[in-house]
Amino acid sequence: MKKNSLNTHVTLAAAGALLVAFAGSRAGAQQEARVSAIRDDATRIVVVEQLSLAKEHGVPTEPLLSKALEGVAKKASSASIRTAMDNLQKRLRKANDLLAPSASVDEVSAGADALYVGVHDKTLRQMRQAAPRRSIAVELGVLTELVARKVPEAKASKMVLDLMARGATGAQLTALNSAVQNDVAAGLTPEAALDRHGRGILSLLPPPPGVTNGNPRPR
């Protein structure tokens, strides 16, 4: 057997062992099935290695697997998939640290998306401090959408933080995002659309409390 062929078989065996380790739970078994369905050996090895590394660092693996399968569907090379997964994993780790000490999977994933569009590290820390004992996945998602639609990062971050301080509900934040999108589609600038609808919501909310207590957001 040629050396390269032997190395491939050894690496595949190691990947198989890692897949067995992932199958310790129902979710793990589902992930194993999805990884096993990847036909290209080199790509499957890359995916298993990246998932194992994420597990070691305590970051969610589902976003990474979704990214890998997206690459597979687009017929990307194993090298391209490795790069995409590696970059996402770095953002997931950073988001996990910035949203500590007890960030949920949804928060970490949303935080990674926010970092990708250019939201600053400081903003994620401030958002966590504003709501230390509840999920801020909705707020992170809205902020990401606003920045992705060309609202200046500083303007979008300030508005979301102001709304959080005033107790804006998840429904209000989601409505804000939709209204901004509609206005931009109608020709208004993203910044003007955010200012218009953000001020409208703020006018309906009580003044911010003197001390942030992290109570659950009203629904």
C-alpha cells in the first residue's frame, strides 16, 4: 500500500473514532449521521476535526456543521470549507468569551454573526452587562440585521443599547428591524429609517431605571 493511501486510511480511522465520541447523545447521533453523509473523505475529516476542536473549547458545534454542509452543497473544496469553519470557530470563541459567563448556544451563534458584520467587541460586552441574567439573542440578531443593512455600527449599537435600557420587548425590537427594512426598500437611508422608528419606540417606553437589575424582559 502506498504511503499516501496508508495516511488517508489512518486519518479516516481517527475521524471515525471522533464520530463515535460525538454520538453520546441524541443530538450527537444526529450530527454523526449528517457528517457521515459527506461523501468526500477529505472534507469529512476536516469537518470532524473542526467539530472536535469546538467541543474541546466549549463552543456550539451546530453552527459549524451548518457552515460545512453549506460548503458541501456548493461543492466547495475541503480547503475552502476548512477556512470557513476555522474563521467561524474563531468568532464563536470570541462571542462566547464576550458574552460570558453563561451564554446560551443561541447567544453565542448570534454573537458570532454580529462580529462577522462588524459589531465591536465592546458592544457585545455592554449588551451582556445590560441583561446579565436573560438571553439577548433577539437583540443581537436585530443589531446584526441593522448593521448588515448598512446602518452605521455606532448608530445601530447605541439605538439597541438605548432600547434595552428602556425595557423594549422582543416584539418591539423585531418590529423595529422590519420597519427599517421596509423604509430602506422604499428609498429611505438606513440611518434615517432607524432614527425614525427607533425614536418612535423610545417615546412609548418609560425612562431607564437608575440601576440595571437584569430582570427578564417583558413579553
